[in-house]
Amino acid sequence: MKAVLARSFGPIENLEVADLPDPAPGPGEVVVDVAAAGVNYPDLLVVGGKYQILPTPPFIPGKEAAGVVSAVGEGVDTCRVGDRVLALVEHGAYCERLRAPAANCFVLPEGMGTIEAAVFALTYQTAWFALVTRAAMRDGDAVFVTGAGGGVGSACVALARALGGQVIAGVSTPEKAALARAAGAHHIIDLSQDNLRDRIREEVRAVTGGKGADVICEVVGGDVFDGAVRALAWSGRLVVLGFAGGRIPRLSMNYVLLKNIAVTGLHWSDYREWHPEMMREAQHRLFELHGQGLLRIDLTATFPMRRAAEALALLRDRKVTGKVAIVMGNEEDGSRRPA
């Protein structure tokens, strides 16, 4: 099979397409003939050797893929040969044939395209565990999402809207504002302004009747985090999802005490490894919401394997809205240019 290979940690430009042996499933595993793999910001960190969990080089990047099951190992009863599935792994998705735990593979509903499914699970499952599990979001909550033009951010916007939230989206460009509105945001806050520490609080309070946000999904860090904490309502809940802006912020605990707020983190892959039953239930609910037309699959660009570095560069340089996928077995330039 062909696969995108990182022989060592380093620049994404060092990635290459290599011929590797076809995998065979072990007990509790399946092999998926991959149609497409989702490209996510953590992939960029893994290739650069900067992620929390790192594989041993050489390795294949990629955490999510979709395709058709071609082989199953002993004891597998959640899917069969011929089923269309999406698969979630720690790494290894940028390849033509993926070996994955059957517990982390989900049979696709009829109404979901295989290539689109490749970019559905990671961002929406992250949004689910952030909003439902960590923040205990309730119908009617005011939900502020930072970095709402990115993959995880836009998923948080769409899911919060589907769950009955009043959604406020923080974005840095007009293009990302348009994406956030399409995903379901009721209000937009411009994160390219100066003095975000005060401006975010002022604008969130202005659209919530002075109360502030009940729930905040924070993916940016830096000054955006500083402003977001100040924008929380009394007894609000903030979930830290990442630091796309670079600076890892610090928090004064007296503020947590005085406002009775909760600040929590989410490392999504822990649920995949430690609580697969929770992940399966979450994916079931997400499939239901998608079938009801409440969740978008915003695939804005596709690339063949030989252009994997270009796909990752779009995320690195923050030049894409929505999701990006690598399509296997396609060496022609069929990419849809990012919005």
C-alpha cells in the first residue's frame, strides 16, 4: 500500500509517500480500505514532534479516516467486510489501508458520504465531550466559542446550536465569520481587535443582557483566553481545548473562587482509549443529529497523498476555513480550493 510517511519529527515538507506492506487485522481489529483521511491541527503537531502523545518514527500521521472494511479480526462484531465506516486512531490514517481497533470504528449512516465522513468524527466528538461531558451544557445556555472558524471551533458552534444554545462565535476574519454564521452562530465577535482582555467581556455581556457566557469553548489561548475568562457568567464553565494562538495562559485562582466558575480541560483521545463506550454513544448521538440536518460537514479542500504537506500547511498558516481531507488513490489535482 501507499502511505504518507514521516521518517523523523520535523518540518511537514519532509513528508513523503512510501510503499509499505499491507496490514492484517489482529483480534479485535479491522482493516479499512481508506477513501479519505481528515487533516487536523494535532497532525501538524505530531509531525513536528510537539504533541502530547508521539509515535516512534518512522510513522504515518493522521487520526481519522473513512472507507470500506476489507478484513476483520477474531472477535469483531461491530462491523463486517463491506461496511462503510469511519475510524479513529492515535496516528496512521494517511494511508490506503488502515488497521484500527474495531471499538473505534463506526458504521456510517446511509445519508453520509464516505469522504465527508473522514472529517466528521474528531471535531464533532471533541465538541460533544467539551459541551456535553465537560461543560454540562443545558438548553438555553449562552455559549461562546473562540476560534470558531477552525475545524473544532465550527463544530462547537454547530453542536451548541443543535443543543439549544445561544451561540456567540469569536473569529479573526470576515471569511471565518461567514463560516461561523453558516454553522449556526447567533452573534459574532471580532478577535482581531486590540485589548481583547476587555473587549471580549464587553461584547459577550452586550449580547447576553449583561450576564456573560454560561459556557465557553476556548481553543486559542493567549489574550483571547484572558478575555474569555472575564466574559464568564457567575457559575460559568470554560473548557480549554487548545492554544492555537501560541501563548499558554495563566489563571488567577482568586477569580475562579469569586465568580464560582469552573475551568476544565479536554484531551479528547483519552475518551477513545479509556472509555470507548462513551465515544460510541457520543458518535451515535452525533449521527442522529447529522441525520436531522442539524450538523454540517464543511469539507472545503481535498488533496492527494503527494500533497499532504500542502494540506497541513493550510492549517499551519491559518489559511483555511472548515475541514481539509487527503483523498487516497488520487494523484490528480482534484483539490477544492479553501474558502
